[in-house]
Amino acid sequence: MVRTLKEYNSVKNIAGPLMLIEGVEGAGYGELVEILQGDEKRLGRILEVDHDKALVQVFEGTTGLSVSEAKVRFTGKGIEFPVSPEILGRVFTGLGKIRDGGPEIIPEKYLNINGNPINPTRRDYPSEFIQTGISAIDGLNSLVRGQKLPIFSGSGLPHNLLATQIVKQATIPGEEGETKFAIVFAAMGITFEEAEFFQEEFIKAGAIERCVIFINLADEPAIERIATPRVALTAAEYLAFDLGMHVVVILTDMTNYAEALREISAARNEIPGRRGYPSYLYTDLATIYERAGRIKGKPGSITQIPILTMPEDDKTHPIPDLTGYITEGQIIFSRALHLKGIYPPIDVLTSLSRLRDKGIGVDKKTGKKLTREDHPAIASQLFASYARGKEAEELAMVLGEAALTESDVAHLKFSRMFEEEFINQGKEENRSIEETLDIGWKLLRTLPKSDIKRIPPEILEKYWNKK
């Protein structure tokens, strides 16, 4: 098209990361734009079109650009990411440019990063277990292929350590030789030290070969953060639905993404919503989260683990609040557990995986073994016993342990052992689901057998005395 080659020097205004161009013909929303000034070229995308005016968001920022000297070229296409099997083991910028200094990738094709959510009529229900090696997740809040299960953390809590541990340990039990498994890791607004930490950890663990890594640093333009999760999901969709791989996508930190979105909204003088975030934050987050799942007739899957830090540990803050509405549960970090030295400090009582029961135990329809037959029952009993133990702990703080019943004392002891032995594990400790369940049984045996009321008699008799 002739239009894609036409240059405009009709820049009307530059404000923050935005640029207004007049006299534009045939421009479209989301279109990729090249901004030229002297020998410098920057990229942007169209945020809004009104008759012959186009509002452009400049990825590299507008510092140094002149209204009179800058020229704008419309490409006639959206932002695209070149894909091929060679992207595995590589590190990219937030916009999909090569960051690791390796050779250029010969693309199989170019994909628009603004992909669409999976058509509901073509969605296949998530039903297979993914083992992370983390007992608090695998045992009680299990992750299922095609699920989106966010981690709600707080400032100073070890969510980055947990993210790297999941990348290094995540597997599909029983199918390692049959199923191709990959990790897409996208980091937004992190420091250079954090970026080095992630890369070194993946290389040291030998996990880099199955990873595609996208890194947007804190000192890089915030605008780039808006594209980073979309570029990462584009790579994941290619690996999952074109190459048939099972892909786990880890997005950290979604709070930095939302802050970048708020910055753009403020620059556009939009009417703010809750706490200054744009009113369309829910819709925007949904365009990211809803790209997870499985498609009927295709072997691959995309499982999402978004990580976000809750400002002031507030679960009602707009970012975790809206994320919780869109996703299928949440893993919540506890600062109290972190102060006790528990790692990972997962608060299992407030955490939830809505699809847990679809991916554990034995499939009732097919009889297929998903994890182990006792998994659903023991998970339910561990929740109940730990909750009662925490109630006993609160009672002991008010009345003293001398006022507790014999059963309450047993549950109080259980809750402390549960935190120390089940939730707490080493930063390099990779527990199989069998090891996790066996630890659960070991802890339950410290309670009176009469208090075990959530496990069917046949399973209780089979496992109670088993060492």
C-alpha cells in the first residue's frame, strides 16, 4: 500500500509519551508507527484515531523529539513478533527484540502481538495436573493445565524466588518423555540485578533450554511494559497451538504493568477510576488473562501464573481485586509467615484454586489416575485441621494454652508442624506430589483418629498406618 510508505511531518503536539499527528489518512487503532528524526528511529503505536488525527504512543519515549523536525511513517500493520522454534532458550526485550546478544532468529512467520482470547466454543476444559514441586501449591491449591492462577505477593516478599523455583521445577508427571514442555517468562519493570538473577538461575539449573524470556527493565520506557505480556503470550500461543507444547507463562510483576497503564491514561487526560487507574483496567487485564487455556483438537495448552505485588498488602486494591475476578483462584503470600522464616510464605487458608478438583485424584469418567486417589480427601482434611489449629492459636492468645481442650492442643501443635514441615521447604527443594501427600499423612497421624472426618473410611484405612 502506498500509505505505508508515506511520511507525515504534521506533528501537532508532544506530551509525555504521546504524540498527536494531524492530516492522517486511513490510520487504524493499534497500528505500528515509525517516528524519524535525523538518523534516529523510534517505534510507537496508534492509541486513538479521530477523523484525520491520530494519537500515537511512543515506546522509547518522546525526549529529544521536536514537533517541527519529527516525521511519522505509518506501517499499515500492528506490532509483530517473529516466531520459530529457535526462540526457545533466548532472551528478548519487552518489545521482542533480541537482548542476549545471540544470532538473529530466522522467523517461520510474524504474529501480531494483540492476539484474541480463545473462543469460548472452542475452549477445552482444563483437567490435567501440573507439578510445581511446591507442596502448598501442589497439595492444596493445585495448578491445572490451561488454568490462570495468580500469585498475590507484597513488597519485600520472595515472589521472585518462587517464580524461578517454578520455572526450574514445573513438570507434567508421568509424561516427561511424551509431552513437550516450555516456560515463557516475562518480567516487567524489574531492576538490572533482578534480571541478572533470573537469567543466572535459569542457566545454572539447566532450564534455559526450555525457556523463552522477555525482560523489561525499570529504567526502560514504561510504555514498553504494556507490550511485554502481549509479546510473551504471542510466543506462548505459537509454542502451544502451532508446536503442540504445554506452556507455563509467568508474568511478573503485573502491578508494574498496571502502573504503566495508569501513566498512559493520565497522559491522555482520561477520567480516572479507582485509585487513579483507568476505568478500563478490568477489560485490559482480561485481554491478557483470557489468552490462557486449551483449544479443542489441539494438543498444546497455555497455563498462566501472573505475579503481582499488592500495594500495602491490600487484597482490595484494584489490581488484585480485578485479577481475582478474572482468574481461577489466587495464591496469596502471608507476611506473618515470612517473618516466621517460612518459605514459601503461602497462606493456604486464603489461597484458592477453583480448578483444583478437576486435576487431582482419579478422573471419575475415564478412571485415569491424575495424581493419587487420596489427594482430594487429604487436601480437604489438611485445610480443615489447619483452620482449626489456627482457631486454637487465637484462643490460646486470649485465654492461654491451659484453657484449651485436649483436641485443641493437638490441633495447635498440628498447625505449627504444618507450617514448619508442609508449607516450609527449601528454595531448591523439589517435592513430587507423592512426597507432598506423604508429608500430609505424617502430620495428620499426630491428630486423634476420631478427628479425621473428611477422609472416606476406605482411604483412611489404606493410608493411616502406611509408612
